Amino acid sequence: MKKFFQVLEKSKKSKARLGEIRTDHGVIKTPAFVPVATKGTLKSLTPKQIKEIGVQVSFVNTYHLVTHPGVEIIEKAGGIHQMAKLNYPLMSDSGGFQVFSLAKSNLKTQKSKPQLKNQKYKNANIRGEEQPLVIKINENGVIFRSTYDGKAIEFTPEKSMEYQRKIGADLNMAFDECTYYPATHEYAEKAMERTHEWLKRCVSYKRTNSQGPSFNEFSNSNEKMKIVNSLENENCKLKINQYLYGIIQGGTFEDLRKKSAKFVVSQPVDGIAIGGVSVGETKKEMRDQVKWVADYLPKDKPVHLLGVGQFDDIVDLVKYGIDTFDCVEPTRLARMGTIYQKSKIKDLPAGRHGQNDISKLKNSFEQTDITRIVYKNNLEPVDENCQCWVCQNFSKAYLHHLFKQKEILAYTLATYHNLWIMERFMEIVRQMIEKSRL
């Protein structure tokens, strides 16, 4: 039986590496980009189109799927893969990030509303004056209000793991507290310690209530087969292997980041994620947070960077040993009419060695606002350098027309193209690592 994660080749120039993550729903060639399918769908795309694009893995969000349609119906349907017909690997966020990020995004609207008369729970002061969705946070977990129907929902490490088990994504994130920016050292340390305690509880729950310990903890094939056979018991409706990632936190503080990295890597988890980055800090600060923990990252486990995925970020951060990146930007920009434009970089992987190649790769993709009037009569392809189905069939003028008329097809075409560009970009990144040029 092949390993869950295997490093195939290492760059001679940096910590960058080529690898494979093996799941029950397919193999992910790394480094890989992970588009976000928050509610069990890559917005505006069908499963057939996702396959055509070549998307290897997507991210679904536990918080949103708990609020609607609910994990019970997802489990009854056979898991999110079966319900949504997404027959490829999926990651699931624990729900922790959304609890805190939604609190931040709703601050302004909540300030203008009168206080609720029924204060059953004491509002949690998690980020200064932010007190909208999170009702209570303590060492046990979080109680928050659903954005769907207003009901109070409790998230604890155990409940997050249970929800993710029922959703059935292949790669699960441990429940964590995503530290806000700018947080004080005192608060970042407290949040980090709470994240560590929650991770231990996630590991414990997975061992006793899910499909048992991960394959990575065993070298004996007979022990592995016992785990496989245990999936057939009546208490486990979703007969798949799920793998747990522990999350490094620590804010923008070097000592906390290193401390967190040491702790998380020491735990019996299948993968490592770096969280609490790209939450408002500068790109330099974000890169520093990754650089600080790079020497502590495992050589035999996959490493995921949460919430990061711009072209320059990926080029700079694969060099620290990051294997997967998730980001909403390609799909969100597409729905706003912002189209990625690919420059002529087909000669890059086979071209001359040098730092100039890296700079060229980072700057080889531009963004075009297709809603601008200048494109109204432009019958050129959406991107003349792109071979995707959209660019082979439609013009800038047509896409401009669709957006101006608010036609739903506009979102489909733009999203298809942007994700196609991201997948081709990652192919080039992998080729450059193979040639030790990253």
C-alpha cells in the first residue's frame, strides 16, 4: 500500500519539492492550488467543467455546511463527494476561521443595530469591539449564531471533527483559533495555546470516534488492514479514509510561530497547515511567518498554507516547502469581471537558468477588468495566449456584454478561465521545481 504522502523530488535550490498526496478520491500532484468550494460547489461551475479544467482538489467549509444544508443530510446522501458529485479530493476547513472572520465582516452592520433583549450568552470580546456572531468563546470551544437562521451553534474540537467526519472530505483541518491582525503578543500566545489544546482533543476524537489512527502511524500491513476493515462497521456510514492536519498559529511573532510549529509537528497528525496568515498583514509579514517555521516543517508530511494563493505568493513560498495553497481570489475575481491574462511564458520551464526566470514567472500574469468600455467592441479572444475552452470560443466583447447584462453565463466563463490559468501556472511551477529552478 502506497503512503498517504510521498516526496518524489526535491529542488537543489530551495526547500521546494514535488510530491503526491494519495486519497480515496484521487492523487494530488504537489505543489497544488486548492480553489475554494465553500458550500460544496465551485460557484457557477458544473462537476464536468471542474474535471475539464483539471482541478485536483478543492476546499469545502464546515461552518457553512453545518448551517445549511446540515451535516446529517450530507452524511445520509453519502458525504459531500456523492451529494455534490465532486469525484476528486476535497479538503474541509474546521470552521474556526469562519467563526472569527465572519465576526469581523459583520462588525459594521451590527454596530448600528440595537442590542438583543435576550442576552442568554455573554458576548465574547475576541477582536477589540467585535461582538456580532460569536456569542461565547472559552477553552471548550465557541458558540455562535448561524448566519442562515440565527440559531446558536456550538463548535468544539470534538464537534468540528464529528461534522467533518459526516461531511466526508478527505483532508480535515483541526479546530483552531485564527488570530486576528494586529493582535498583541499576549493575545496571540493565548490563542496559540488554545489552538494547541484543541489540536490534542481533535487527535483524541479522531482516534476513538472516527476511522481510527492514520495509516502514517503504522508500518505493519496487518495493522493497516485492520483499519480498512473497521470502516465496514455499522457506526461508520462514510467508508473513506480521512486525514487530519494540525494548524500552526502564533500571529506575527517569531517566537510564537516557532513554538507552535514545534508543538504541532510533534503531534500524531497526517499533515501540517500554517494558519493565521494573510489576514491583513503585509506580504513581507506574511512571508516572514512562513520563513520562521520552514526549518521545523516535516519532510514526510504534506504542508498546506491556508488562505494564500496569489501568483507571486506561490512562487515565493513553495521555496519554503509548502505543498498546497488555497485561496478564493481566482473565483471571486472572476465573478467581479476580473480576468487573468497569461503572458507568453511557454518557454520558461525549458529556458535558461537564472533569478530572472523567477521574476518573469511571478509577473507573467496580469488582471484585466473585462467590464471596462474599451472591450465593448473587442472581438479578440478573452486571452490569446490561453488554450482553454473559453478562450478558444469567446471574445472579450462577448464576455463584456455578459457582465454588463448581468448574465449568469458571465460567471461561468470567467471562473472557468481563471481556474484554467491557475492549473497551468501550477504545472509550470512543478516543472521549474523539477529542474531545480525554484
